[in-house]
Amino acid sequence: MGVQGTSLLVPCVKELAKEPIMEVPERYVRLDQDPPTLSNTTSFSQVPVIDLHKLLSQDATELERLNHACKQWGFFQYV
């Protein structure tokens, strides 16, 4: 018979967010993995911005931008 795994008691995000945290709790640090490297940090400033009011217009440009943002980025900022 195999050994069943056990779970660590981990506080939920709500509990973690109640108090300011100055460092990442040790259980969330993965020392066995290299940290990710960001090759182009300037691309973060180019997150798509969608004007929801423009989506109501007859012009399909903003709808096309929304489609592109969802497909290429998976998220967008709306105004």
C-alpha cells in the first residue's frame, strides 16, 4: 500500500493580506529554482488600455484592440 501525501497548513491569501508583510514567507520561497529573468522590462509599460466607452461606438477599432489584448496578452487595463 502506498503512502498518501500530506498537506501543509498554509494560511489563505486573506489572512496573509491582513497585516503588512515585509518579506516573502519562507514556505513560498523556492530556492531549488532559478528566479525568472526579464529580457525586456520596457514591455510592461505597454499593457493594452481599452476604453470601454469606445466599445459602444460604430467604429470597430476599439473592439479589435480588445480582441488583440485578450488573445495576445490575456489581460488589459480598462478606462
